[in-house]
Amino acid sequence: MIKRDRIKLIEEMLATNSEDPFLNYAAALEYNKLGERKKAIKILEGIIKVTPDYLGGYYQLGKLFEEENEYEKAIAVYKKGRKIATVQQNQKTLGELNEALMLIDDDFDGSL
């Protein structure tokens, strides 16, 4: 019940500020927690389309694609995020994205 209350609150805030990347990101995370992964993916894709420099979206979207066994999409998202992290000189996110790419490679013995 508490999780539903959180998403309701986020949706109310989004009603007045629908383009806010942080609110959309929070909504995507909550929907994922509620088991609505496809909805979370759609929201994260929207964030990246509207606000391509919002780095948090890339890692989370890549992870959700991995959970959907959409590894090529995950790799593409991680690589795009990595380019932006490099431009922004965001070493923490760059490291997370590089690690995610290495783990995919390890999981599939470099077959992707």
C-alpha cells in the first residue's frame, strides 16, 4: 500500500511538471518496484529522449533491458550513456556504465 501511495504522490507532482526528469526517473523506479517493468522502460526511454544528458536514466534503462533479456538494447544504452558521462566528466557514472558493459561481456563470453 505504501508503494502505491508513493507512485500516486509522484504522479500528482508530474501532473504539474510532466517534463521533470527527476520526477519521471522516480516514477520509473517506483513502477519497476511494483513489477511494472515495461512501464518503467517506457518512462526511462522518454527521459533519455527529452533530456539526453540525464545520466541516471542510462544505467537504469540498461539494467531493465537486461532483465528483459534485451542485451543488444542494454549495450547500446550503456554505450550512449558512457559517451555522455565522458563529456560531463562524471567518473562515477562512467565507471558504473563500464562495469555494466563488462558484466554483460562476462555473462556471454564476449558473444555479444
